[in-house]
Amino acid sequence: MEPIQTLAYGVELHLVSTEDGGRSSGLLGGTAPENRFTYRPNWGLPDWADGEQTAGPVFGFSRSDILPGDDTRAVLVALFIENVQAWHDVRAGDELRMYEGSRICGRAIVEWIAAATWPSVENDAGRFLAWLAEPRRDRP
């Protein structure tokens, strides 16, 4: 597969509690190579109506064994940015809604945006892993 230019987003993610309509089980999370891009939620972008969503698999999380109601950092990679121009309008500080089907399972605040390739090549992975491992680090 030829690498595709896209955008990555570093986010502070809050998983909605089960009581508030979120997931009933936790996420494995983490950054292990075998777990990268295995969680593939959709995202509601700023100014989109509730329920409108697009693909953005998660490269990794700053924590493992993330339960509903927990907070974590995550890096997601936008898919189909050539067809979903609204990805280009997302800015630091914007909120993204994380969907599983029609259910909002998380809310994310964008910390940074960076050029990336899909599937993620080693240069991208190194930047993302460093940010996830060191939460106080500046934007990649």
C-alpha cells in the first residue's frame, strides 16, 4: 500500500461513564505494536450535527486498561481527509466526539495536529510514542 498523507491529532480523551451512556467495558489501550490502530472509533467533528461521524483509528493511548469514566491521552489518525475536508478545519482546543455506532463513548480535546502518513511509518510512530509516554512534552 502506498503511504497516504494525512493528519494526526493528539487528544486528551475522557471516556463517558457506563452510567452516562458510554461503553460497558474498558479499552485495552496502551502503545504496544500489536495494539496500534486496533481500536477504530468514529469521530464527530466540531460544528457537525450529533450522529454525523467519520473514521479516525487510534494509534495508541497513554494508558492501558482504560475504564469507562477514565481520562487518557490518545493519538488518532484521520482517514479519508481528501473526502472529509472538515478534518482540515479542526484546531487545537476543539472537542471531538468519539462514537461507537450511534453512541458517544468519549469526548476529546485536541492538543495538537501534525502531518502524518497512513499507515503510520516509523518516523510518525516515534513522535507519537514520545508524546504519549511524556504527557508534559510539547507538541510533536
